[in-house]
Amino acid sequence: MSEEKQAKTGTTTVAIVCKDGVILAADRRVTAGYVANKKYHKIVQITDKIAVTVAGTVSDVQLLSRLLKAELKLKDIQTGRISSTKEAANLLAGMVYNNFRKFSSIPGITGFLLAGIDEAGHHAYEIGIDGSVMDIEEYTSDGSGCVFALGVLETVYKKGMSMDEGLKVAIKSINAAIQRDTASGNGIDVLAVTVDGAKFIYDKDATVRLEA
């Protein structure tokens, strides 16, 4: 399969740190030189309290998400305790690091935004394509449409905003990218990480249908 025909999430993903939790949001379009899928959900629930957004080569983000789920479950059984959000982020970063540096005719380029809540509070991390880990204190965006989302976030984000405010900002930022980035589109999913765990709170199909 040529590089042009790889299924890629294209993507605009967003993480917003709020007063009482973290908002994760993403569009739904997958591209492969054309729109390959209009209903791909790019937010993956890893545990009851941890979730990630995915961007990059679809096969790689699917595999790494499944591996993270399995490894965290195994780690919790072996240690007899629930892994922290930071431990999950570092575990995923190690997987991304190894995947990115493994020789392959198809580059395994992936990007993840990870959010979770534990005894220390709620946290958000960005895992770069090289396996780097960055602690997100306010907000971030990843994917081909991130520059448009960041423009909105820079303008309207307020430190200490409520989850309801964060939801509105997330939708607005993803929508801005959908309007300008051809690799993003077809819908918006939003997940909230709070004391109640990781739960989807918004889903919107934005497929355009032309009337006959």
C-alpha cells in the first residue's frame, strides 16, 4: 500500500483542562487521499477513568490503543492497585517511541491526547509522534486542523472554566477546524473526565446531505 493510500485520521483533536475535569473532543473524518470514512470515532475509552484521542495512521492508533488497554489491566492486576494517569501516559509514550522508531515501509506516525482522573486529581497529557510526553495545564490540539482549533482556544479559553464552558469551547474549536481543514469533518465527539469517570457527553453527525 502506497503512503498516499494509507488510512489516516487526518484529524483535529482537542484537550481542555477545566476546573472540575478535562474535556476531550475530536472530529470523525478518515482520509486516504480521499474521504475513506465519515463516522470514525477518534476518542477511545481506555479505562473507566482514562481516555485518549487519536491521530495519525489508523492501523497504528488502533493497535496502540488496544495494547494500552491490555497493558494497564495487566499492570493493575500485577501491582494490586489502579494505575495513575501519569503512569498510563508514560506507558503509552514508550509504546509510541518504539513504534515510531521501528523500521517499516509504512511510517507508524501517531499522536495521542490522554486525559484521566486519579487520587491526585484530573490530568491531561500530549504524547507526541516521537514518544515525548507533555503535561497539559490549560489546553492543546493535535492533528492536521490543530492550527485552526488553537486559534479559537487562544482567544476564548479561560483558566478555571466550568465543564459546561469547556464543552462549548471544545465544540467551537473543532468546528473551526472542520470549516478550514479538508482532512477534518463529518461530526464531533466530546468526552468528559470528571470525578464520575470518563464519559461521552456530546456526539454530533455533521455529514452534509444534498437534497434531490
